[in-house]
Amino acid sequence: MRNKSTESKKNVGIEEHRDRSIPVQWLGHRLMEKSTWSGVSLVVICVLVLLGLPIVKTVAWIGLLYGLYSIFSSD
């Protein structure tokens, strides 16, 4: 003879597992869509530009100063 409380606990555990797997399934389906990859690519590129902009500006100023130094210095 089975204990009803044990069976009900098992069923609750299964239902909780199903509830947690719904977001995972949704994410899996979204990752297979082309629009998701396009959006992720655009976001990554924009973040890299925004984070890299200060570094690029600094390198550009250094290059500009070195170019001016090269123009006005004698060989």
C-alpha cells in the first residue's frame, strides 16, 4: 500500500519541474530564431562601440600627436 502524502509530494515536485522548464523551453525556441540572433548581434556591437569609444579616442589623439611630431621633427 502506498502512502498518499508521498505520492502527492512526488506530483508537486514534477509540477514544479515543469514550471521551471517552461522558461528554459521558451529560451531554447527563441535561440533558434533568426531575429534573436540579429538582435543579439546588434546589441553586442553597440555595447562594444560604446565601451570602446573612449579607448579609440585616446588612441586617435596619440596617433594625431605622433603624426604632428613626425611632421615637425627633423630626420
